[in-house]
Amino acid sequence: MRTGKIIDIECKCGYRLFRYYKAGKGRLIKVMISRLTEDYVGLQGAETHSRPQCPNCHKEIGIIRMIHGEPALKLNQGRIQPIRI
């Protein structure tokens, strides 16, 4: 895999959702579930088209879709802290 770094993804309420290996530059738009290092929401094993919520504030953080043949979380940009690398 390309060079990248591990980042913490937090909800706007401050709750840590997961740790993710981000490859490349730019905004975080989708989260490939295979690249999660720690999962505090329960994304691993979730069904396609489910809408995970923040365990703290119960707001929807995105939708799980199949992207490039593997499950990924398409993030709701208004619900996470802004991240740009």
C-alpha cells in the first residue's frame, strides 16, 4: 500500500469513531472498512446500505456502500470533524 498515516476520526460532538489508515492527500470522503485499525462504532461486519450512528449523540455519520468492489463508509461531511491531509 502507498505511504499514508493513521488518523483519528471524531464526531462533531467529540466522540472518537474510529482510527483509519489514510493513503494519499486531500479530504476524507470515504472510509474503506478494510483499512480501519480500530473501530468504536461497529462498522466491521455491518450490512451494505446501513446507516451507522455515533454512539454518543446518535446522529448518522454516513452510509455503507460498495465502492470499487469492497465495502466503504461514505461519510456525511457535516457530522465529522474536518480532516485534510
